[in-house]
Amino acid sequence: MTHIIQSLKTLSGNLWWSWDTEAKELFKEHSPLIWERVNHNPVELLRHISNDELNARLDCEYGEKLDRVMERFENYLKAEDTWASRNAPSLTEKTVAYFSAEFGIHESVRIYSGGLGVLSGDHIKSASDLGLNFAGITLFYKEGYFRQFLNQDGWQNEDYPLQYPESLPLEKVTDAEGKDLVISVNIAQSEVFAQAWSLNVGRAKLYLLDTNIPANESHYRDICSRVYGGDQNMRINQEIVLGIGGIKLLKALGIDTAVYHMNEGHSAFLTLELMAEELARGVELQEAKQRVRDKCVFTTHTPVPAGHDRFSRDMMHYTFDKYLQRTGIAFDDLMTLGAENPSDLNGLFTMTVLALNLSRSANGVSKLHGEVSREMWQHIFSASTPDEVPIGHITNGVHMPSWGSGLTDKFWKHYTDSLDALTASPESAAEVLSKVSDEAIWCLRYRLKRNLIDFVFRYLSNQLFHQHVYTRYLEDDSSKSSKNPLSPDVLTIGFARRFATYKRAPLIFSDIERLTRIISNPTMPVQLIFAGKAHPHDDAGKHFIQQIVEHAHRPQFKGKIIFLENYNLGVAKRMVSGVDVWLNNPIRPMEASGTSGQKTALHGGLNFSVPDGWWPEAYNGENGWSIGTGKVFENHEEQDRHDAEQLYDVLENQIIPTYYDRNANNIPVKWIKKIRNAIMTIGPVYNTHRMVSDYTLKYYLKD
Ligand SMILES: *Cc1c(COP(=O)(O)O)cnc(C)c1O
């Protein structure tokens, strides 16, 4: 008994459980209800369940399962023969330090906002799986990113429930004497202090800096309150804590770092601290820069010039004054490092430029984004053609064990020992698929879609309930909440992501009459599920949400178009596994990579996307559908009209007829052929094991 509790506590202290289906079930089986209520947080769950209760629920099967999981967990932690030991042995000794402003590891740890965070989370998990010595650095946001709820007008409201370290698997980082480890950074004329937490992610560690301690003046305690919260001033302060504070933390911990990876420009101030360390050793400036460059690699994620972090000269002067005095770096030297035009130091300081100037390699996150980035930064490198710009690309992927878990995981394990067989190579995936009948695949699809629909029903009931209580608007709609509107027999399309306007969430509503005909076709109906958050300052994004919610309440769309509140990793997992088609219609080439579509493959979902980000590399004509050919118009309205037209055409002429084209057993054979093709071509390539091994061989290992 005590060993059972001890084992469960041990498991809850390492997020490894979140990508092991059986480990997850161990927690869920105690009480599915509490499990849901605590947002799938095992630390909280264990606090809610007494020993007696635990005892009463246990049966011997549970004990056996627990033993199995514990053995797997322990073997995982101590494995010596790993991909890294075989391919990058030096990086099993020295540490890869990976800096990111957000990490999306699991929905219960709310320190992420969107795709960048999910990518960091999937990166650290694969780094652990591959056996790299790997440390992530980020901030501890006590309010996280906001929780979204809609008011009676379909307008997004935000609230910020607190998350407490003691409710999370966080450990306080201490020094050799067991005291809280505290580092400090200079901001303006002040010294700002930060303590640190650590989080176990398999074999990797994630460190989270936290300024919310009594040693700080009150306005500095809030630096880490919210993910991307506050104004420019808050942003620069966060970035100082992340970059400069992060380096100080690594140093205080005595971590021997092989390479510093800046995931996006937010952390680029870390280069200044590395430079200051060199200057303090008496190295002169040019040489110091070179030494920093030798240790840093940079990944850019933003194909839009306006999307890059920039700070005014005044703000830089104000914020860095004391830091520069202490380190002896001249203000103009600092401004030169971040200047797009080094002969004009009155311009803005651009974090991406700092990162490009002080890293030995730089990359975009898809082939297309690499091209766009080379064009965008040509002037920084004084290159005569984009081809000469030293920015490469590594296309993003997803951590398949995290995104393929649950029913899907069990399904595949019926045919193969491990999901790895599906993602290792197209050949090994083909071999697994050869054992699986069309009927079995269709059965999996049905079960996954049913699961999603059940989830939507429960979720929506809550959502309508609170809207119903607080509003009159939905009262005439209350009958809806008593019956499940969605059907597993209907072709189901999902769209969920941040509501940044370039992603054009309402594009499919461009022609309401045509959409009505499509959705209401009695023999070949379609249903749509939307979710997504707009940044709290993004009113245009909030208008998009409102438009969709208003459309969803039109009589002809009621119960056929659904908007789910509060998109997060948990909702994402349900959606990507359940829907038949995953829709993505950004303005090309503004989607650097996008990853949500990659999450659908193992579940038998199919992508329907503008040829942007990762999709032009992956699409082969048989593994999903493309919206248009990527034709670019000068005028945004013209672009929208063209892309919407293409979207409807493909939907009406290809997607819907293929889905409803059935054999004598009511199986859509051609559709399933596409599913097989998608699994074979997407699973083995667009995963983070491939991605992290590419980073390791191409950028982390120094030749
Ligand atoms: C995967 C994911 C994203 C990224 O989606 P895109 O395809 O890049 O738009 C954002 N948010 C959550 C919660 C996700 O799971």
C-alpha cells in the first residue's frame, strides 16, 4: 500500500507520465471525475484522494500495472544505450541549454500560449527520449496564459487563475547548503532577484525562473506573472530575466554547457551575459563576440517583419543603464548588435538581429520559412542574393508518443511493439500498415470520433451552462444543451489554433450560401468544430471569434458548427484525434511551420491546408489536400476570395465525395487509402525525434 502511494508520487513528479498511456491511466482510473476536475494534474489528484480511498479502489490488476509502469519508467531514466550515446556521445556529457519563453508540455502546467510553446515542449521530450543531456530554461508564470470564456455576445473574456508551485511537480532549486538558489539581474537602476524551480521532463530538466519573491520591489515581482503579458516594458524585463538570468542560473548550478539554443529571439539577451563573462576575463570585444558566437545557435519562427520583438533606443538605454556600467559594454556597441541598419543607431533594437549577430548558426522551421527568412534578413548579412544568407532550416515536428496516446496508442500496439515502428521510416510504417485491415482503420476512426463527440457534449454543456446562467442570449438555445448535436456518421472538420488574424479562422464563412449548401446536404453532411484563443490585446482576433460564434448560432448551422472555449493542450489532443479533416488556411507564407496538422496523422486524420509552412514539403497529392497552389495576390481581399474559392472547390469536388464514397460494407476505401498514405509520409518525418536529431547533427555538434 505505502509503496503504491510512493510509486504514484514518484510518477507524478516527472512529466514522463504524460506521454505514457498506461501511466496516465493509473491516475485516471482512481477517479475519472476528479481527474477531469483537476485538469489532469496528478499532483492535485493525489492531494484529493485519501489513503483509505486509494486502498478501497485498488485491485491486483492495478498493482501489476503500476509495477509494469514503474519498471518502464526506471529503465527509461537509466538507459545508457540511446540515440545520443551512439550518435552524439559528447552531448551525453555536456549539456544542451535550450531557452524558450514558453513550454507546452502538458495542459496542467500552464506556462505556454501556443505553437511555439508546444514545439518547445515536444522538443524537450524528444531530447529526453533520445538521451541528450538537456536543460530547458524558461520563466515560471504564476498566472500562466489566460483562461478564455465567451460572453453573451461571443466576445472573448480572459481570466487568470493562479497556479501554485505546490500543486505542480516543481522542485525548488537550492544551492550546496540547501538554501534557495537566488540569482539577480540588473534592470534599469535596480537589482532584480529570481529564484528557480525545476521540473523533470523524463531525463531532461526544465528550469523556471521566478521573480515573485519578497526580495524584489513589488512591480518587479510581477515580471513573471503572465505569458506574454503586459506592455513593452514588461516584455523587455521578462526577456532580461529569461536570457541574462538564465545564463546566471546555469552558471550558479555549475552546468557545463556545450551549446546555447535560442528558440526564437525572446532569449537573445543571453548573448550579452555570455559576452560580459568574456569581457570580465579580460578578452577584448571582437574576440568576446566571436567566442559567444561559437557557443550559440538560433531558431527564428517569424516570417512577418512586424512579428519580431523590437525595443526603442530610449527603452534600451533606460533598461540597460546599470547593466552596461557593471559589465563595461558601451551603449553604442549594444545598439549595433541589434540594429537592422548599423549606421543608424537611433533605430529600434531588434532581438532577432542580436540573435543572428551572435550565433554560429540560424535556421527557420520549414523549407519555405528558411527561404522567406533568407530574403527577410539579407540586409543584415550584406549578402548580394538570398542564397548567400546563412540561415538554414529544420522543419518542425511533433512528439508522437504525446500526440498519439490513448486509444490510438493501444490500437497500434496491437500490431507492433512500439509506436516507434510507425515513425521510424516509411518502410517500417508500411510494414505495420500491411497488417491492418481497412475495416480496422475505419473502426479506429469511428471510436476516436465518438470519443471526441462525447467530449464535446460534456464540454459544451458546461460552456452553455455558464453562458446560460449569465446571459439571456443563449436562453432560447438551452434545448441544445440537452441533446448531443454532433454525429459520428458525419464528415467532421476541425480548426483550432491561436486566433492570430493571418490564420484567417473565418475564411470558410466567406460565402454563407455556399457553406449552407455544403453543411446541410442531406446525403453528404458536414460538421465543423472550432477552438482558439486570441491574444488579449488582439481585438481583430477577438472579432474573428465573435464572427464564428455568431455564425454558429444561425439557424441553419445550429448544432453543426461548434466553438469550444479555452483551447489548450487537452482540447487539442481531443480534437486532433477525433476529426476527419484538419483545416488550416493561413495567408501564405505567414505560417512559419505550423504543427497541429502533424498531430492528426497517427489517428487517421487528413490535412486540408494552404501550401504554407510544413505542408508544401509533406503534401504529395495523396496524403491530404491542398488549398490552391500558393498563388500570391498583392491585395488581401483578393487573396481571401481566391483562397476561399479554392477551399470550397476542393471540399465539394474532392473531400466530401471521397468521404461518402462507400463500398458494400459502407467502408470508404479511397479515403482509407489516403489515411494510409498520410501515416506513411507524415509519421516518419514530421516528428520531434527526427527534428531533434537533425538539430543535434547539424547544429548542436560542433564540427
Ligand atoms: C499544436 C498546437 C498549437 C500549434 O498549432 P498550429 O498548427 O501551429 O497553428 C497551438 N496551440 C495548441 C494548444 C496546440 O496543441
